[in-house]
Amino acid sequence: MWPMVLSTLPGVSERMAAKMREHFGSEEAVVSTLASGDVGRLAEVDGLSVKRALSMARSFAGGEGAFLATKEARKLHQQLLSHIQSFAACTATKERMGLLMPVSDPGPRRQRIACAMELDGDWLDTQRKAWSQLGRLKEKQERYERVVVSHEPLEHLKRYCRVLKPTESESWKDYTVFKTVSWLGSGAPMEAPDGWLVLGTAPDEALVLPERTIDWFTHNRKTLDVLCEVVEAIRSDRFPTNGALDELRSALQPLHTLPETMSMLGDASQIEDVARIKDELWTTVKRLENDVNQQVESAMNDAKMALSGAELLEALADGTAFQRKLRDATGHVIQEAMQQAREHLAGFLEPASLRCPFDVFTDAWPAKIDRQTIDGIDAALESKLKAEKTDHLVNLARQLGPLKAHCEQAVRRMIEADQWLSIARWAKHDRCVMPELVDHGVWLDNGRHILLGLDPDPVTYGLGDAAVDGDQQSLALLTGANSGGKTTLLECMAFACILGHMGLPVPADSARIGKVDALHILAKAGGTQSAGALEQTLVELATVVSDPTPKLILADELEAITEPGAGARIIAGMLLAAEAQPDTTMLLVTHLAPAILASTGRDDLRVDGIEASGLGPDLELLVDRTPKRNHLARSTPELIVKRLVEKSTGNAKALFGDILDMFADAE
């Protein structure tokens, strides 16, 4: 199944598919990365550029690349996408949103986004901050000291640790040279040495290399903490019930213990206690030795011993008896000091759950620590430290391991949910509405161009069956003022068409978008073309307008491809060809409307105009941005010259004045 998925993607050769499988370790991992839209990780594959990785992920996601039929259409789509991506909570969501393309069935997207748009705006803003640490989960690329001994090859582990296969002549004792070992299957020791894990023939994958399991959760701590916060919010009924969040809720259900389990990552108190006690052991016992000697010396400073004459003679005759009498006189002081030292040492060892031996001191005086006894305590602490570390590793890995796959699924769902929340944030910011999808045409009620960097003037305009009565022609010429907003309106219509086919809301008070298979945006030419270039352009135009495929054509001053007279005749022919296609809608911005109409020999073609009424107090153009229906609007060179007269000085002012008079004479 998986090879078919990879090989059917556009631009993926069998060689590239093999490289991807090798890089990610498995075909499932490749498909999972494609589905998540992690373009950065895809681009890590040798020979795969970021651009190609994005195209591949979009193809996998089912985007309709053919819909954006021209370079200008793709450019506007990217501009829109960049703007909407700025409302995402994190980089991972921005990357995921890069896959948003026009699709053949926008219904599921529309449903989720419509639900997200119902969420409270303050809550949406709060989540943007709360989810800022959300990111894609990643494997930590590290090799571990642990050696895995198995009769099976376990190829997938060889990039992380040594994997050894025991021979028939070897026993487990041959592997005691390694500090940490995971022994799988037969031939294991009855009692595992310190640092060893003895596992069955089919152990839990998380326990084979427990360090890697725990490191995965530690390495992804920031993202998993965000998951924990959402789990806790759901527990306390602080997380809204909403269709845009349903899949995230479902993905989080198996993770109800995640917050408590994650807290264990930092809970190595027992290990820390044992390590601290081991480090401080010799310093502590030497201090106790010194304390005992000082305590006994202090207690004996004022001590007196009375001897009778007979006792003096006995001491002279038998030194041993005298020593015995001295011990009897001082023994209780020494024993009391040593007992206090033992009690202190017992309290010191208690956090490590070790019993304090009785014979801590030798029989000699001054008091001396019994080194053999303390060495025994030190060895016991070392063994306990290794056992505690192993137990902690195994316990953590056993609890965290089963949660890994659920965490991966939940993070994918969370990034997807943030995509819908980001779109909702954008929609509220730009006052967007979900458009009605219809069969033909485009209609915007107070539509707005959202990428002008200022608060735009709204425009109400439409073509085709989607428009209001009287505006349902499938073709229109748009005329009028220079800088009056003709190109802006063209782009506004393009944005609405792109967004509608992506399943996204549209910046307007209301909108109707007709379903088409392709959007053709034909931008202004950069000047009169050579014969060869003109021929190529004409062939491309003819192919577009004569194609019966349902499409929207938005053309901006096509007459610039050649001289005005020829341009008008060429455009007239193109318009008539487009009109002959019932599923084609076309809007053409032009300054040659009268000549085009004359060339068609028709007087029923729709011509709309954006009219400039004059200059304002600051010499700005006064323009009604909404086109007047069936109105041939004048261009604005006269107004522009008038503005230059006001702004200029000297000879330039006189020249522009003369030109302005010529306009008056022409009238």
C-alpha cells in the first residue's frame, strides 16, 4: 500500500521514494510526515528541496494545483496564505497551513472553520499565546551506551545503540564487560547484574532501550506540556465543546494520565538521595569520628580517678588490670559518644533505606572509623544507585512508552485544530464571512482587499449567475480612473474565488462564489512584445478563452501586448470566444473599451466604470471604488495633470498648464 502512495505522487521517482524510506526509517514514517505537512523534515532528505517538498505535501493533501492556472494566480494565493499564516500560534501550524490549496470538495473544511468562527474571540487569542510552544514531535538523534543482546537482528535499533547477537558458545557472562545491557530472549541470567534488563522474547519496545523512550518525552517536553495543559483544561471543563475541536478531544482521551506521568520525569528524588549520600559518605563519617574524639576529650577533662594503696600496688604488678579499670571508668563516656555517632549515621543513611552497621568504629583509641565497614556501606550505596536508576528507567519507560503513539496523534490533531483556530482569528480580524457556493459567477457585497496595508474601501460587485439581477452577464469590461482601484477590484475578486475554493471565509459582508475548475489571472504585460513573444502570448490566450472547462478569467489591460489598435481587435476576438463558453466568467480591465466594442460589432456587451469625480483638498483623487454598471468611465489623465499643475513650480508648472488647456480645448 505505502509504496503505491509514494510512487503515485507527482515528481516522486522510485529512487526518491527509496531515499525517503531510508531517511525516515520506514514507509509509514514517510507517509506520516507527508500527512503532517512537516515540510522542513521532508526537505532534510538528500536531493529534496523545500519547494519540491511543499509541492509533494500539497499533492498528498489533495490540493488542486491545476486550479491556480497562472503564475499571477499562484502569486496571489501565496500572498493570501502568508497573511493568514501570521495568525497561527506556532511555526508548526504555519507549515501545516502551507498545504491549504483549493480543493474539489471544500465542504469538510467549511464545516470545521464555520465551527471555529463561532468560538469566543478572547478565547481564541488566549489559545494563541497558550499554544505558542506547540511544535512537531521529534526523535532525539543520539547513540546510547546500552547494549541490546538479542537473537533477532533488530535493525531499527542499530542507529541508536549496539545490537549484538550471541553465538552458541557464548553465555551471558561474556557480556558483563558492558555496564548496561538489555537481554532479550533465552540465555539470560537468573538474577540480572546491576544495570541489566532481562526481557522476554517479545518485550515492549519502550523497555528495550528505556533511555531512548524517556529522552523522547524529555526532548519534546515543551510541546507535551501544552498537551498536558489542554488535558487539564478538559478535566476542569475549561475547554469549549466545538466541532473544530472534536477530533482533538478524541485524540486526548487516552492521555488523561499524561500530566501526572510527565511529572515523574523530574521526580528522581530517591536516586538523587542515594547519589547525595554516596557522595557525602566519607566526609560525614570522618566528621563523626572527629566529633566522638572531641566529645570524649571534653567529657574527660574534669574526670578524676581515686585509687587505694592496694590498687596502686596491684596496678604496678598487673598493667592489664589497671587498663581494665581505666576502661570501666571511661567506657560509658566513649560508648555514649559512639552511640550518638551511630544514630547520626543511621539518620544520614535512612533516605537510602540502608541499615547502619553496629561496628562503625574500631576498638582502638582515639576513636577511628572502621574503613572496612564504611567501604561496605559505600558498595551497598553504589549497588543501590544502579538498581534505583534501572528501576526508575524501567518504571518510567513502562508508563510513558504506551503514551507515545497517542501523543503523536494528539499533537497532529492539535496542530490541525490550531489551523482552524488561526483561520478563525484571521476571519474575525478581517471581518470575513463564509461564502455561499453556487454554480456560476462571483458576487461580493462590500468586499474588501485585505492586503493593501490600510482600511480598504468596500466594493459591491459581481458577474454571472451569482450576481444580483441585472449584473448576471458572464463577461464585463471594467473601465475608469487611473489609480481608481480597477486592479485592486480584480485582485479582490481573485482572492474571493481562491478563498471560496479553499473552503475559507471571504472578506465581505456576504458573498457567492461559483464553482470553477481553474482561475486564470492575466496580469499587465511589461510592454510591447516581440513578434515571437506576441505569438506565444496569443496562443496561450486563445487556449484559455476557447477551453470549455469551467473557469474564471481576470485580465488586466491585455492591450499592452501590442499597439492599441491591434490590441483592441485581438481582445475583441478573445472576448467573443470566451462568451461562447457557457461555463466561463471573465472580467477585463481596459482603457480601450470603445475600440473593443467597435471591433466586436456589438452594443450589448457589459461595460462598467470606476469614476473619479475630482481632486480633494489634499489633491487626492476622489473615487467611488464601486463600479457603475453599464457606464463607460473616463480615465483620469486630466485630473492627474491638474494635480501636477498644483504641485509643480517654474517651467514644469507652465508646461502642465498648457497641457491642461489642451484637455479643455478638446472638450
